[in-house]
Amino acid sequence: MSEVALLQIIGMCVIGVGILILLFIKGMFLRVLGFVAMVLGVFSLIALSVPQMASLPPAVETFDLASVKSPDDLASIGQKIFFSKGQCALCHSIGPSESARCPDLNGIGAKLSPEFIYESLTQPQAYIYLDFRHDGVPKEYPAQMPHIDKDPIGLSKQEIYSVIAFLQKMSGEPISIKVEDIMETEQKSDDSLKVASVSSPLKSQMENSADR
């Protein structure tokens, strides 16, 4: 027997007890308790009749450079990241929305350069704006945007570039992010890791020689 079925049986038992109390017991306090139990049991059955759906975290999109052949491929990956791993849609909307907590990104790819968008995503505090919505000297208005290249979001450079490509395509602009630039960035990252791994043994050997 499933947990839902067991809870439904308990709910029906609670309703039955409430009905028996209302029918055969004269005490006002117990009759009130029976009525409350019956109402709670009915609400429980209604709630349990709603189809249950598992709450799962958003799927993590993998960035496979081998599958990227054109700027449109970058934009497709960027769209998936925008609505999943990047968590951009939690605050931003594409088009007017009353539920959006942050600026509308509709047409942002045509208004801002890729370099400025990249800086805004990785260094949101690079520019401090002044808040004039009060009397007196305007106060600093720091951005509430998180650093998306750091935890807990932690997008890589390639993923950020793909999101920028999506924003450009969504704005009706030609995608200026080139696949070659993405691959070059990935190659530089791999090379830096190789240099670090090679330099570590050399450094330890030099330290051992110095100790002698």
C-alpha cells in the first residue's frame, strides 16, 4: 500500500469519527472537536486527490564543444543555461512581467556590448549607481546581482559566452560570439592547467635542492 493510499484511509477514518461524534454525542465541546476533525479530514482527502509531482532540481546542462558548430548552437546552449543552471529566469524576464524582480532583458543584446554584459555578469559591483528615490544626497545603489562565475551558480567562461550569444539572438542581433573564441578560451584553460601540473614537481625539486 502506498503512502498516499494510507493517508487517504486515515482521512476517511477521521471523517467517520467526526460524523459519529456529531450523531451520538451531545456534549458541545466534543461536537465541536468532531466537526473540526471532519473538516480537516475532508481537506486532507481533497489535497491527496491532487496529482503529486516530484520536485527536482533543474537539470545541469553540459557544455560539449564538439557539438558546437555555429553561433546558433551557442545560442541554443545559452538558452538552456539561462533557464536552468544559470538560474537567470528566477529574477529576470524576457519581455514585460509583473512577477519579475529584476530588469527586463528583452533587447538587452542590442543595447549592450558583449564585453559589458560579461563584466556585468562576473563583476556586478563594477559600477555603483546613485539612488535618487529619496530626499537629500543620493545614496549608493549597489547591484544585487550575484557573481555567476562563482558558487553557488558557478558558470564557466564558455557557458557565460553562450548565454551572451542567446541574449544577442533573442534581441534580433547578429551573434558576435564566435565558436573559435570559445574553443580558444577552452584551450587556454587546459594549457594553464598543464603548466600548473608540470611546474608543481619542478617547484618541489627546487625546494628539496635548497634544503640540501
